[in-house]
Amino acid sequence: MECLNPVQARLNVRGDRLWQSLMELARIGATAKGGSCRLALTAEDGQGRDLVVGWMREAGLQIQIDEVGNIFGLRAGRDPELAPVMTGSHIDTQPTGGRFDGCFGVMAGLEVMRSLQEQGVETEAPLALAIWTNEEGSRFVPTMMGSGVHCAIFPKQVALEARDGQGISVAQALDGIGYRGTLPVGQLQPQCYLEAHIEQGPILEAEDKTIGVVTGSLGLRWYDVTVTGMEAHAGPTPMPMRQDALYAAAELMREVVDIANAAPFAPAGRGTVGEVHVHPNSRNVIPGQVKFTVDLRHPDMAQLNAMEARFRAAAARVARGTAGLQVSVVDVQEFPATPFAAHLIDAVEEAAQARGLSHQRILTGAGHDAVYMARRVPTAMVFVPCKDGISHNESEDADPVHLAAGCQVLCDVMLAQAGQAR
């Protein structure tokens, strides 16, 4: 599709309005430490949706809501037969979340739409802004729920029947805030998908780069590990006669980190033990059972397979090291490494260069709705730095200048893909 060079077009977004919108949204569910708490499909999430949908309508977007509560704002193009160029993210948060995770992507897309409207720009293809349901997964599992159903990763009923800790289903929660729509899930399929996001890591800030040109996502594997020994009195039980589950578990936990740091997996590998439960968790009792989680990641699936093989070998070795000790490793979840579309990666890089913005190519280690969308349509992401690499935290912060730059790159790439009619 022929289109104008985005710099030649000189459509400039308003960074001040983007920042003001982010701060106004952050007041809904604001926390004492400066963050936000808008768990998916709570009253606060409903208020946030109402606010943003109102802004979308003011920007001239036609609103459609699907059966799992995904919200789409559509802007007509000159050729209605063309599939839309879509951008978006989410506005639900972690319980102690920040003001930018997800919200920046939605507000950046909104600012693009506002700027196009007030500057009278028409595109050849339609544009769409998506707000995905329950990306965080803090209240309902699975995570990335709305985009997952949209992309047929799992069935609609799996999402609608999921329940929170109080037994409330997604279907009930959607009805409660008035966001169970009628648009069939997956019906609105774009020609491509672009998502702006804070990096949620320290690399761009450390490298003093404004734009992260995201090339794809790490492959991920999650496991639940149970090490079972025998609890016994800490005083009378001699050291050689113990079946100390924590001692064995600690060796295996260290192995998780060592694997990720070892050649050939470093520096791209990731190994994390994030949750640990010790039984009976008593000062003078030798632990009889330890349960913990393992998170392995790598951008190369062959390397991720090798990391898993080494981890399972370590688990078997630890089990053999103490008579009577058992080690169970249960698969929990897997995401394949997902490359983004080469032509869109190039477009993001070219837009950053044309605007004179420092940039570098980068992988995302986090899950995003873009990772699911990449399985269905060409996809790319635009990262901007976040202070100290901190995210999923009330102290999450970002520079307004960086946010405006990321939004501008998003706008330029969307125009390049949609074709600027006038």
C-alpha cells in the first residue's frame, strides 16, 4: 500500500494530553503509594472503562464490545473493505500496580486517534483501538484472557466460567459492570497489530535509549516443584539421618538460577524461583516438604528445551542425593518464543530514526497481548523506558518525554501501515 513518509506527513501527537489522560485514569483506584489498583472487572475497572470509552467516543470512534468484554474503538478509513490497523493494550492492573503498565498502550492509541481527528487526517484503511480484558490475571486466570479468547488460544467458555477467590465468575463480573457485549469473539480481525508499552525492565534506561524496537518475546515454561522428605525434631535428629526437604530444595533452586547464567544459555536465558512454601514452617522442625515455582525463559526454543532438560536432570540428581527423598516436577504453562513481523519491526525502527530518536532492538521478557496477537496477524511493539526498570509496583514511573516519543512512533507506524489519504 503506497503511503506518505510519516515524517513528511508531520502529524504530531500531543504529549501533554497523553500525560494528562494517564494521570486522570490513574486516579481511579489510586493507591496511597502513588500507584493504581483496578483489578479486572471490578467496580474500579468498570469506572476506568467508562472514562476511556467516553474519550474514545469523543475522538469519533465507533464502540464495539465482544462477548468477553474486549472493547474496540473503530475509526473509518476511506476503503471500508480493508481490515483495520489495530493498536491497544489493557487498563486492568496488579493489586499494587503502577500508572503505566498497559494503560500507556491504550492512552497512546487514544492520543493517535485524537490527533488524527483534530488534524482532519483520513487513512485508506480503518484504524482500531483495543482494550483487552483481564490481561494481568490478578483476579481471574488465565492471564491475557481477552486477547487469548480473541486469538482462539482457549475457548470463550473457559474465560466466562473462570472464577475469582470469592467464587464470582467472569460472566457475572462482566454483567455487574455492564461490559458483556454481543460482538462474537474474534470477529474483528485486523491486518496488523501494534502495541506501545513501558519496557518493564532496566535495559533501555541503562543504555540511554528512548525507543525499544521489540523483535519478539521469550519462550516461557512454568513448573510447580514439590520436594518431599520427612519432618523431624531439630535437636535429637543427627545430620546424617535427616531427610531435609528444604536443604534439597535449596540446591535445586540454586540450580535454576545457575542454568540461566551458564553457557550457552546466557545472557538471554532467565531462571527464577518466585514462590516458596515450607512445611511445617516451624523453627525447631526439620522441613518435611517444600513446594516452589520455577520460571524458565529463552528466546530460542532449542535452548529452552535444553534448559528444561538440564533442570529435570538436576531434579533427578537431587532426589538421588538423599535416601527416601522425592522430587516432583509438574508442568504448569508454556508460551513459545514468538517472533514479531519483520516488516513491522523495520517500520518501528525507521520511524524512530526519522524522528531522530535513540533506539535499539530488544526482546520482551514479559507476557503481553501482542504475544497472542502475533500468532494470528503481523505484530510489533514499541517500548519506552521505565524508571529503574520497575513495573508491577506502585512506584512504577516513566518520563513524559519518553511516553510522547513512543506515542509518536506508534502514530507514524500506524499511518504508514494504514496509508494516509490526506
